[in-house]
Amino acid sequence: MSAALIIVAAAFVVALGLGLRARSGREMGLEQWTVGGRGFGTAFVFLLMAGEIYTTFTFLGGSGIAYGKGAPAYYILCYITLGYVTSYWLLPPVWRYAKERRLFTQPDFFAAKYESPALGMLVALVGLVALVPYMVLQFKGLGIIVSTASYGAISPTVAVWIGAVAVTAYVVVSGVHGSAWNAVLKDISILCVVVFLGIYLPLHYYGGYEAMFQAIEAQKPGFLALPSLGQSPTWFATTTLLTALGAFMWPHTFGSLYTAREPRSFRRNAAILPLYQLINLFVFVVGFAAVLQVPGLTGPEVDLALFKLSLQSFPPWFVGIIGATGVLTALVPGSMILIAGATLLANNIVRPLRPGMDDAVIARLAKAFVPVMSLVCVGFTLSGGDTIVQLLLMGYNFVTQLFPCFLTSLMRRNPLDKRAAAAGIIAGVATVAATTLSGFSLTHYPQLGPLRDVNLGVLALVVNLVVTALVAKLVQPSERVRRLGER
């Protein structure tokens, strides 16, 4: 048994043990299981919020997009930073509202604000559609990371099953507490590993950053600049805007803010988290370092850039450490996704249909849904298929359609009612689905000039806003008539 395999296996054992141990001394009712009893301090809230951003994508996709696309990768630095900055103003009022009403999920917030359980069900369905492919991404990334780091000793399929069993076990037992404690270990590991790789590899292969970028520009002119078509400045700006608005619209990210002990945690974190983005910068540097050292990776193989370069640069024991860190980047966000998805199913799909169910019953039902959801995601992971890829591409575009009615709900006098909010969400989601599944692209219309590179999610958001405004305008007269009749 190689040193790499031993270290990767140890990561699974430690993650499972730490996750199970997190339950110690607590009765896992619905509030403890989903939102940690609303008692997490600034550090745990920081780690949970960061833990949902730094996933297997950080190891695979982040370095892969830098390797395969070059400059367009930097949109990731921009949108997450903007998302963190907006949290300074957006999250404290959400926390206060949720605290007063003992809310557990993102759909609970929408249902309470708009006094509509049906709207909550709609938001839950949108969230579930986005969460399943996001979980599949974690499992697929886990399989790639473990198989590569173990030098093929563990197949991707076996790695996916081991990961699914481990994360399901500690989520059922410890809920968000298990996620929080594993997030501590994950963030320490990823900080150390990624910073080391981002400093060592450019120095080792090129002698420094300047020399590395000069060598890349000499071999691939224009690679380090945004192209004039496709992923152009227009694409960059609209994609950054769209994803920044949707940063906290994911159900598991939105739900994590309920765990805070007090609202000042978010404002402290809003000042620190943008600096934490430097982790992604080091990941991009690794991808750039691989461009000339492991050339020829195409298609899905570009996501292996970090590991291909690491395999030829380090001894097995250190590759094992990189793989162990990769395991944690899958298990921590994966556990939050399972908690959020299972709670959405129990609390926001089943409960409105069976109003008499109390929190204890909902907690048991949510825990029962965890292995079901995990099995569904494993099934999609192992079967693959274009449908999941398309859904994954639609994920951010889907959840961002919740942002307009979320923002208006924070106003003292919300100009929207439940009908306008629902109509806008449905119109936006339908536009995303229709354009993605049909393969529609604005690039087919050169007469649009720079606008042909607009992210289609922004187009869907415009449709959302127009429909929302029209429905809001139409229902206002009927509301005035109804109120006059009541008098």
C-alpha cells in the first residue's frame, strides 16, 4: 500500500470520526441539526460560508479553467468578492427576521415574507433542481481526486461510494455540527496546500511569476487577456454580475447564515472573506504553471492540471496530502448540500402538504431523506449524461432568479406580492431552461455587437424583472378594488 493511499484513506476516517464526534452532548432536534441551535460564533460562520465556496471546484475547476481558458478564470475572483461585500448589508436583516420566526431554510424566508407556503414550495423546487447537480459535481470531483492521488489504487466509482457513505453517516448523526468541525480541518488544509503549490511550482519550473507569465505569453500569445469574442469583456462583466447576485441564493449557503449567534458575525466576515479569495488566486497560478509543463490536456482533462503537475513534481506522500485535502473539499460542501436538500424536502415540500407535522417529525423525516438524496446523486454521478451537465450549467442561472423578490422583501414596503414574485421566478427559470436545453445563443446574431456575449442568465433575469413588474402592475388595481369592497 502506497503512502499516498494511506494518507487519502486516513482523510476519510478522520472526516467521518470528526463528523460523528461533533454530535457529542447534543440532542439533534430540527434546530440543532439544521442550524446548529443558532449558536455559531464568527469563526464557525466564517468557515461554513467559506466551506461552501471552496469545493472540489477549487482543486479541479479553478486550476482547470486557468489552464484551459486563461484570463476568463479571473471572473471567479471578482464575483465571490462582490458577493461577500454585499453580505455586509444583506445578511444581518435576514438573520434577524429568521431568528424572530425560527426559520430553518431559505424557502421558509420567502414563504414568511410573502405569506405564501406555495411560494416557499416553488423556491424549494428551484433550489433542489440546482442542488442535485451541484452535489454530483462534488462526487465526481471526489472520484477524480481520490483515483488520481492514490495512483489508481482506488477507482473513481469506489471513491464516490466511500465518500457518499461517510458524508451520509455524519450528516444523519451530527447535522451541521459535523460540517462545521470538518470545515475547520478542510480550511486549514486547503490554505496550507494551495498557498504552498502556488508559490513553489512557479518558482521551481520558471524561477518566478514574471518569468512564468512571459513564457506563457511567448508560447500562447493573447492567452492571458480576455478574447474579443466569446468570453469577452461583455461576458466577463455579465457573468460576474449574475453570479455575484446569486452567491447567497443557493439554499445551503442561505441556510448557513441561520447558524450565527448574532448578526455582527456577517459584517466581520464581510471584511475578511474577500481577502480569503487569495486562495483562488494561488489555484489559478498552479493552473498557469501547468500550461507549459503538462501541455495537451483537452476537454474534461483540463481539470486534472493541478494533479498532473503535482504527480510529476512531488513524492507520493505529498501527493497523498494534496488528495486528502481534496477529499475534504468534497465532503464539507457535500454535507451542507445534503442537509439543505433533505430539509427542503421535509420542511418545504412535505410539511405544507401535511400541516400538522411538528418539528420532531420533520427532523426525523429530513434525516431519512439524507440517504435517499445521497443515493440519487450517486446514481447521477455514476451514470453521467448530458442532462446533468446542462443542469449544472443552469445552476447559478436558476438560483439567481430568486434575487429580485429577495431584494424587494428586505424593503420596508415591499412593492411585490406573492403573485408577482412567483411569476418572475417562473419566467426567469423557464427562460434559463428553454435557452439552455435548446442550445440558443446570442452569438448567432452578430448584429448585436458586444451584446452577443451577454450571459444568458442575465437575459433570463431581465425577463424575470419585466414579468415581475407587469404582474405587480396588474394586481395593484384588483387589490385596491378588494380593499374598497372590504370597507
